Amino acid sequence: MSYIEETLQHVREQSGTETEFLQSVEETLRSLKPVIDEHPKYRRYAVLERLTEPDRMIMFRVGWVDEQGVYHVNRGYRVQFNNAIGPYKGGLRFHPSVNLGIVKFLAFEQVFKNALTTLPMGGAKGGSDFDPKGRSDEEVMSFCQSFMTEFARYIGPDMDVPAGDIGVGKREVGYLFGQYKKITSQFNGVITGKDPNWGGSLMRPQATGYGTVYFAEEMLGTKGESLGGKRCIVSGSGNVAQYTVEKLTMLGAKVLTLSDSGGTIYDKDGIDREKLAFVMDLKNNRRGRISEYVEKYPSAEYLDGANPWSIPCECAFPSATQNELELEDAKALVKNGCSLVSEGANMPCTAEAVGLFLENKLMYGPGKAANAGGVATSGLEMAQNAQHLSWPREEVKGRLRSIMKDIHTLVSETAAQYGRPHDYVMGANIAGFVKVADAMIDQGIV
Ligand code: NDP
Ligand code: 2IT
């Protein structure tokens, strides 16, 4: 049996019920075949075994009381996966679906993604099965304070630096940081995604969405094309989706859809700046549902319970959650002439869907590369915090743009080097792997 298959069998035996983690490890390891075959040192130093076993997994109880006086217990998680190239770094997700397998998959992806950013960051992820939906600001604050009371001992600006993800935005980051400061008396760069008024980086809110669009521009550039005039479909309506729409619109593309877990809105006239401002207020301030869009703009349609993938387009930007785009959805995209998929979310496309995209030679940007602009800008926030400085918007924006270009160059050149120039899955995984694996070998078995 090959080294990769042996490792996969071991991971299946150890973690067989963690389906998303297994999915991510299988997709990643299988694409490493050429580099593993070429370099026996990775087997000699047991790199795959070490790379698939987190450094540590922390689970803790989070108790809090709601406004009716009802007591609640949730579970908190942090998987510190690998710190070979820098301090642990990765977001926190608050969503009822969160479990150990999901946090492990996200942390595993983060190791490779962070390695592609060119910045010194290891990989981690955390969160809770707490559901912020329908909770008041005060309830969310109580939960965040209780979460941080335990979590503070595991993090630090040179140890582990969390940030946002699904269900954790500016509000939650504020409450988490406030409690960290209360407990430790330290004002430092322990968490990113802070408000620029108190240590956050300009452009961090925009960074993931903008970065995903920049990655798409780079892919199109290889064919002499641009986003101008292209019909685009976007899923989700949170942080990543909103700034994906903003940048697409700025570049002259026409965005036809947004969605949430209830359904999809289809606006054949395009979601322009004014309509996007409505969505941002609806989602970020009023915490409403995307279905309310059609009450405001009746010429748009609401597709109850549906995802956007059946709407004809040239470019698709899955920006909601894992496995939101399955084989049947991929078939619909291909049939309708879609030629580009750039992933804002983490692992939004199933392995079968990705297989179909590659078979049909679509330009496909895997999340590890395409959505790395968010964590890269978190890395820039860490740098600013360490310097006790704030960089001007143009400086951060310029760095984000060039980081996305560099990631694209690295991924496409690595794919070409291994004989599959259009296979950015292989390019991203091998490029991220080599950087982390070689650092692990240099530092010995620890
Ligand atoms: P938000 O919480 O801001 O928004 C999440 C969006 O996705 C909401 O519209 C939500 O709808 C929808 N969604 C969540 N879960 C599901 C589900 N199970 N089924 C259907 N829709 C769902 O999160 P972000 O925009 O920050 O994150 C979106 C994706 O991008 C995630 O995969 C995240 O890991 C990834 N990502 C985020 C980065 C960041 O900087 N924020 C960086 C890189 C990747 P509803 O309101 O109905 O739940
Ligand atoms: O998936 C991700 O890259 C994020 N949620 C952002 C992580 C970060 O540390 O900014």
C-alpha cells in the first residue's frame, strides 16, 4: 500500500466518524502523490502522520444564562493543528452544526491556506455549537465572556491568534477581546478582525471577499479575459458574500444571486451598490433574512429552500458553508456554461463536484487559495499590532492585492511543475504542503 493510502487508512481508523475532516484529509493527501513519490524524506520523517494529527484539541464547557433566566451549556472548541511556520492562526465559528470533525477539517485546511499567504502563520480553528441567531446583543456578550474566560489561557499574540468565521463578526470579536483584556490586563494583538478604532486593520472586513474576486481575476487573466460584463452568482449573504458582491460590482460584473440557509434571491437586473447597501444593513444591523430582499425589490424572485447553482452564469462564488455545492449542482453549472468557480467558503464543493470541474477544465480556485485574503489580512493586522502602528488603507489594500497575485502565481506554477497546469487543487496543496513539511523536518520530531 502507498504511504498516502496507509496514512489515510490510519486516519479513518482513528477519526472515522469525523466526516468533514476525513473528506478534507482525503482530498488533500491524494493530490500530494507526485511530491510524496518524488521525495522519500517525507516518509522517512513520518510527515503525513504528523501532519494529520493535530498538535492539540481543546474542548471546554461554556455556561451562560439567557434573558429569561434560563441556564445553558454549550461546548467550546479549539484545534491547534500545526505551528511549524508561525503561531496558530484561524477563526472561530459559532453555529449549531459545529462539532469536533468540522473544527478539525477547518483547522487542517487552515494549515495549508496560511502557508500559501507568504506570511508566518500556523493553522488552528475553533468555535462553539452556540447559535447567535435570535439572541440579543447582551446574550451574545454573556456567551462570549463565558467562552473567553476559559479560552484566554490557550491563546496569545505569539501563541494562537483567533479571528471571526461563521457567526463571529465584529460584535463577537469585540466582546471576546473585552473579556480577554479584563482577564489578562493585556492590550495586544491576540485576536484579529478588531474594529480599526481599537487595533483592527483597515480592509479586514473586505479582505476575504475582495481576495476571492482578485483570485478569479488572476485566473481569468491567464486566458486574457476579465470580469467585466460577466454574470456571477454568489451564495451566502454574510461577510464573505457581501464583499464578494461589492468587488464584483466594482469590476463591472453583474451579480444575480445571494442566499442564506432559508433560500436564494435571484435578481435578474443585478445587485447594484444600492441594493448591496440594503443587504448589508439587513444582515449586519437588523439581522434579518435574505427573503426580505424581494419585499424591498419586488422585481427579484425568492427561491424558497433553493441554492443559487441552477441560475445560468459565467462565474460562481460559493461563499456560505462546506458542501453547499454537490455533484448535481456542479452538473447544472457546467451545462449552463459556467467557466469559473472561486471558493469564498471553506470546502463548499464536494469532492465529486470538484472532480467534475477539473474534468471539464473549468477555472477552479480552491478555498485554500482563493479565500486566503481574509487570513492574510489578519496576518497584516498582527504585524501592525506588533509594531503598535496602523497602516493606511491603501497600504493594506496594495499588500492584499499583491498577496492574492502571488498566491495565484505559486499555485499555478506548482500545478504546471507537476504536469497538471489547470489543476489548482494539486497546485495549492503541494505548495502549502512543501512549506510546512520542510519546516517540520527542520525542527525535528516534537
Ligand atoms: P457569516 O456568518 O458572515 O455568513 C455566513 C453565511 O452563510 C450566511 O448567509 C449564512 O446563512 C450562510 N450559511 C451558514 N451556514 C449555512 C448552512 N448550513 N446552509 C446554508 N447557508 C449557510 O460567515 P462568513 O461570511 O464569514 O463565512 C462564510 C464562509 O466563508 C464560511 O465557509 C467561512 O469558513 C468562510 N471564510 C470566512 C472568512 C472570513 O474572513 N470571514 C475567511 C475565509 C473563509 P444563515 O444566516 O441562514 O445561517
Ligand atoms: O477561514 C478563514 O480563513 C477565516 N475564517 C479567517 C481566519 C483568520 O484568522 O482571519
